[in-house]
Amino acid sequence: MVEDWQQGGFGLYVHWPFCQAKCPYCDFNSHVSRQIDHSEWMAAYLSELNRVAAQTPNRVLRSIFFGGGTPSLMEPDTVAAIIQAAGKHWTFGNDIEITLEANPGSVEAGRFSGFRDAGINRISMGVQALNDTDLRRLGRIHSVAEARTAFDIARACFNRVSFDLIYARQDQTLDQWRSELTEALSMTLDHLSLYQLTIESGTAFGDRFAAGTLRGLPGDDLSADMYEVTQELCDLHGLPMYEVSNHARPGAESRHNLIYWQGGDYAGIGPGAHGRLTLDGSRYATECYRGPQDWLKAVATGNGDCLRQPLSGLERAEEYLMMGLRLTSGIDVKRYEDLSGRKLNMATRKSLVDLGMISDFGDRIIVKKQGFMILNAITSEFLTD
């Protein structure tokens, strides 16, 4: 019997919690630490791999993703040990994708050949802006020149390189974004992640926004125009959107993220890492202790998880819907209904079709391009039935 998660596949997420500096917009679990015992961290990751693998035997591993934090600050030996251990625990897929997130500074770029030798075959670079003034505003510690150099080094080491940009930044005009995105697309690459600047509570930007001192943010109309320009330029350069914030040449989509969006299983290890695991027919949400030292202490006692919560059929269906609607391939209606045990509301489907927000093919629902601008509202319409 094929379990539901197998339609999305199985992946491994490894969280490295340390950064050289904390960016003011970032709400990820990242910490600045001057002293790191790399041998202690390697041992902890391998211990957690042993624990999770014992519960998930006989699986084909389609992807490994080293995220953070800044995992390009890890020792290549630690990365190599984790990849080798994963290969002993699970069967690697023939085309396994092994991604490492990297900041485009000289320190990280100097490690790229070591990461390649460790087994990394894809780099995801946090460039964020091609403008030095805005890089400083975003709290980034690299320059545009450093980013370009690091990108060139990455392209020489890896066949697959992606990078991130943030738009709808302070005082950014539509023409500036058009020029910056055109410059990014002129670089030889096959994948781009393009995010609108989001102000999150609990971040430095969130505090400034609440105090009324974060000025120059674009209004809704300008943000919408920037989104439309993003789609036009990416389509023109052969990198169409495949997920609300991600663009790729056909075949170069992030296989790891597709596991999330298509409702697959993934093991999450490292401080604050989340996971979804189907064990003995039940699906669980897992979460690790967030604090680096708290996680290390927990691992030393045999388990880095602070949460393992069973998900009901309806919760699994709603999660699948929320994630699947982000994709331009949409959701499988029967899969949703099999998980939830109920029909997807026909009145809501018809209303959204009439508004031009979705395409309803009966067995599949796909959000239209204009619908992605109000994706949260469309998702809420389905979830509040």
C-alpha cells in the first residue's frame, strides 16, 4: 500500500543555528556565537541521525538540505560526516539533491570546494540585493562585488546554484527592481527565490515598524506592480514561477522544497528544526529544542525533539492544501478529500473561479497568476468552509 506521504517523497533537513551577524528582517532560529565546538556538533548530528533513521527504515532519501543560520560556516568535515551517515541509514535516490545554504562572503566561498568534496551538489546563496546601500540596510555583511565573486566560485564548483533576492525594500522604485532583477537574470543560473520583504514581529525591523521608524516601505499597489514585473521578466528569461516565491528552468526546481509543498515526509534535526514523519500509519509533526545549548543537552540524553504531535486527517489535508496551493501545479482534489474525509466546498470553488482567482479542473485546483497576489485570502476561503 502506498502511503500518502510517498506522493511527496522523503527528505532530510539539517539546521545549523549560527550566523556571523543577525539580520534585522530575519525571524529564523539563528544565533551569533564566537566559540563553537565543531566536534561536539558533529557528534550530536550523527546521534540524531541514528535515532531518526531507526524509526524510518527502508526509505529512499530524495534530498538533504543544510539550512540555518549560515551552514556555509560549518566545517566541511561535519557536512561530509552527515552525508555519509545518511547514506548508510537510507538508500539515496539516483538523483539525490544535496543543498547547502551559503552567504556570499569570502569566508564561505573559500569553503565551496570543500563542500563539493563532502558531497554537496547544489548551493543556495543568500544574496538578497544587488545594491550595496540596500545590503547595508538589510544588515548583510557582504558587498555586491563579494556576492558576484562568490557566485562565480560557486558556479565553478557546482552545476546547480540558486540565489535569493528580497524586493519591495525601503525606497525601492519599480524601475530599480526591474533593473536589479534583469541583472540577476543575466547571470548564468537556473533557479531564483524572490521574496517580498515581510516585516515579522520579534525582529529588529518589526520593532522599528511598530515604532513608526521603518520608513519608505512600498504600498500595496507598488508591491503588486513589482510582483507582476517579477513574473514578466522571469517568464521572458525562461525561469517561470513554479511556487509563489520560486522560479526555475524546467527540471531545476528545488526537489527538497517540493517535498514540503507536495506533502512528503522529512526528518528535521538541529536546533529548532521541524519535521513531518509518518510512522506506523500515523503522521506526526516534530520540532527540536530551539536553543543551541538546550538542543545539545537534549541530544546527550537521547532525543533532540521537544515535540512529537500526531496530526488528524483534517489537519493533514489542510496542511496539504496550504502548501499545495503555493505551487503552479496546484492540488489533487481527491487526495485532499481522502485525507480530510470530506468534500472540498463547491460553492467556494465556483466563487473563486468566477472571480478569476483559480482554475478548477474537477480533479485539480490551480491558483491563477493574479490569484497568487492574494494567496493567503484564497487559502483562508477554503479553510473556513
